[in-house]
Amino acid sequence: MSDKPGSIPAIGQGKRGEEGHLGYLLRQANTVWRNRAEQALAAQGMTLPQFMALVMVGAYPGASSADLARAALLTPQTLSVIVANLERAGWIERHAHTVHGRIRQIALTRSGAAALSRARQAMAAEERALHAGLSAAEAKIVRRWLVQVAMASE
């Protein structure tokens, strides 16, 4: 930290440290994590929103774009562009729903599953960095708290 009046402290100091507001600290942590994740995924030729969409398609095969948008925390318009790009890359395929023909269900292709596997490996180091310094019990508490924060907004 600089001694100069009005200087902004380094991450971890002052209001950017444990004295800070929870909302700010959550945003600060998210920004740092997002930058690291984007760098790890760029090496795989993938963006973070594409990764999130592929994770959700892999977890919930047959889901619609609207369902995936909600699960991936993206707007339907953004997900529509991502889905078109993922389909063009050959990582997903869309099929008409057997009962509701207007609904298009989305599933991973073999190359999409392989791309997702490579991206998960690239993200493993970032996930380990999030756990650094936390016991399993502490990590569980953090997860529970984050879920509670998200659920409070629904």
C-alpha cells in the first residue's frame, strides 16, 4: 500500500481486505476468479460462457435453451448466440422434442464431450486455487453460504 493520500490499497488490505463489505469482497473475488478462468479456457479455444453452457448441457442433456440459460446464469439472447457457435463448432447438437416439436433439446456431441473434458482439466487448477487454505469443512460452509446467497434472490 502506498503512503500517498487517497491511494487505493492492495487486494487484502483496508476495505479490499477483511474490513471490506461482503458484497464488494464477493465481487472482487469473482473478478479475480473470472480473469483466471478466462485465461485457462482461452488456451482451450473456449470462453467462460461457452464452458458454463457446455457444463450445463453435459449435466442436463435434453434441456432447452431457456432452461440452459437459467442454469448457466445467462440471458436467453446470450445463450442463443453461444448455442449457435457451439453447434457450428460441432460441440452440441439440437433435436426437436419428441412431444413438443417446437422445443429444441440440446446435447453434447462426442467432440463436445471431449472439448468439455479438456476444459475441465484446464479449470482444475483454478478450482484447486479456490480451495487453497480451506479445510473440507470450511469449503462446505463456503458452498452452503454461496448457495444461500443465490437462493435469497429467487
